[in-house]
Amino acid sequence: MYDDSHAVPSYWEATAKSPAQSYSPLQSDEACDIAIIGGGYTGLSAALHLARDHSIDVRVLEAGHIGWGASGRNGGFCCIPATKMSIDQMVAKFGLQETKRFYASQIEGAELTRSLSAEENIDCDIVSDGNFNVVHAPNCFDEIKQEAEQLEKLFSIKTTLYSKEEFAEIGHDSTEQFGALHMQVGFALHPLKFAQGLGLAAARHGAKLHAHSFAGAWNKNDGWHELVTRDGTLRARQVLVATNGFTREGLHSQFDNMMLPAISNIIVTRPLTDNELQAQSWHTENPICNTRTLLFYYRMLPDKRFLFGARGDTTGTVRDGEKMKHWMIKRMGEVFPSWRDIEIDHYWRGLVCVTRKLTPSVGKLNDDPSVWYGFGYQANGVNTAPWCGMKLAHAIAGKENIGDLPAPLRGLAPKFPIGAMRTWALRGAYAWYKFKDDR
């Protein structure tokens, strides 16, 4: 999962435009004001805003190619919220006002992703006008009805509820479709094209990007951070850690045992015919998640291929990846019976970042305020990561106070007490979620 020597084959890699400029590895000893570790949405957005809005000397170190990690592998869902907490849980922990501020930041994040695409001429195939949550079992409809009421009342998010029959007319039919909730927030896009576009924009405004430049060692001497790669060393006054689910243990002791990387898997079919689409009453380009805790997420791509995603395996081995692929093909055929024998053209995996905090972590280290961080998007980074990157850039430039962020976003997550047991904890959680979902 951490082999950054090559691109992971995916539908996105097969259809993305080649970057207009190459990003050579760091090949000498260099210095800058701000060094960013991670060339995904957080790091690229921070680099863009630092260079464009504040004329700050910034460099990005990416272990693979730009967009190699989750930013180039996700399903392309710009949706909310970036938390594993329910609304009630968040209100109980942080209070109503801070919960409202958190949801406002989520909406702002979706709007920022769209506006950056327009401002920087990023052609990333944006489609749809919101997101659907589809009820996977009849006894779950009351839950999304309550959620719709809270979204409208507390956060002024426009929602629409559909019965099973109504959604079959405007969305789709399936064996796990018993109604749906539409949220008028977000859209779908081509995630790798967006990442590449952010990189090109950052470089165009003066940021320097280095691909295939894994920071294998991190030292600090005389107020300078020294990030050592295979072929060079980058010295910087400040460092932003923006590696999310692909953060390696040992990068910095403060972040060890703090992130739980969870594997997300995606399959993509061949293009479907109009008759095949009609067989499942398919009518929408909106991205869709179902109400399972161990969810399925899916969408119809612009070329009429069907993308179907799921969580599941925990080892990252090739063997278990193949098992997961075959399980997903089987389950897709069970949920959408008319597509049971449709050929699968693409399968790939990536890592999302879950933390004990259950919300993103954004800020700077207390014992070394020259080290900044943004991670833990709980599998909702397409809207959240660019927004956090922007906020971090403004804070680094001294134009905003990072302490003014909504409370759910501020500060580090607690460490896992026994880091080596994280995978076993995830396996236990998956087993419990499956039991709940199948009741």
C-alpha cells in the first residue's frame, strides 16, 4: 500500500490528463520558508494559497507523483460531513454553536473546491447538484428522516426525502433501495484531475513541487527543519505535515500511533448501455452513499461506467485485495441484479484516515509551533482537505488565527494506546458494523 515507486492503476490514472509540467525529485540541498510534506489536496491547496495569496516561498515534497495518495484514488465525492460522529454526538461534545460552525466549514469547503476549479481553470469533470443517502433497509428510513430535519433546522441545508417508489423515478432501483435523502451540498468530480490542477496552479503561482521525494528523515538544527530525501535535503523554517492516511510511522514522534489508515476499495465497470441503465431505473449523476455503517458508495461516471466502492480488508496484501475485489463484484451484483454479469475494467485501493477524535485535526504543535498539520478527514477529504489547506496557509502567513477554527477541527487527536493493535481494533469494528448493518 505504501509503494510509491509507481502509480496505482485506476480509472482515474487511465483518464487523467498528463500534467503540463513535470515535477522533478529534490536533487540537491535547498532551502525555503515553508516545506509541505504531502502532495495531495491539503498540501497543494496550502501551497497554492501560500504562493498566490501571500507570496511565500513554499516547496512540496511528495513521495510518489502529485496526487499519488488518496487525493488521486478516492471516488470523487465532494460531500459532507468529515466526521464519524452523529450530529447529536457532536452537539453533546462540542455544543450547538461549535457544531454549527463545523457544518458551516463543511459547506464552505464544498464551495471552495468548486470555486478553485473555476478560478484556476481546473477541468475536473464536475457534475451533479448534491448528494444522496440511500436507505439500504426499511427500518433505516426514520433515521434519515431525523437527519433531514436536523440538517434543515440546525444548518439550513436544503434536503428532500424520497420514498422507494419516488427515488426509483429520479435515482435508481436496487435490492437495497428503500428511499433516499438528497442534500443540496456538494457534487462529483474527477479526483486526480482536480489534484493535478491544484498542483499546476500552485506551480504557476510560484510554489515548487518535488515528486518522488520521500522525506525519509527529519532533523532540526539551529531553528531549521531538515527534511532528508534520497537525493537531497530541504531546509525550512516551518513544516506542514499533510500526508493524512498515508502518513508513515516515524515521520515525527508527535504523529506516531495517531492515525488509523483504513483501506477503501473501488471497482469500475465497462460503459453501460441505455438498456442496462434502464434495467436498474438509473437516472442520476449524483454521488450516492447508502446508510450502512460499513457503507457502499457509488456513482455513474460521465462515460456511463459504474463506480462502486466499499471498505473491508485490513491487511493491504495483494492476495486480500483480490479477495476484496471478487467480494465487491459479488455484492454489486446482489445489490444491482441486472448488472451481475457486467465486466469490471478497473479495481484499485487507497487509504482513508480515521482517528480517535472522529473529526479532522488541524493546527500546530504546542511544543514546536513551527510544525503545522492537517489530517484525519474520516473519508471526506474532497471538500475538507482543500479548505483546511487554505486555512493553514492563511494561519502560517499570519493572516488568521488557527485557534479560531471550529472546535471539532482544532488540535491533535489522541494517540491509540497500543499502536500495534490498531489493525485488530479496526477488524473488530468492521465485524460489529457488519452485524449491525445486516440485522
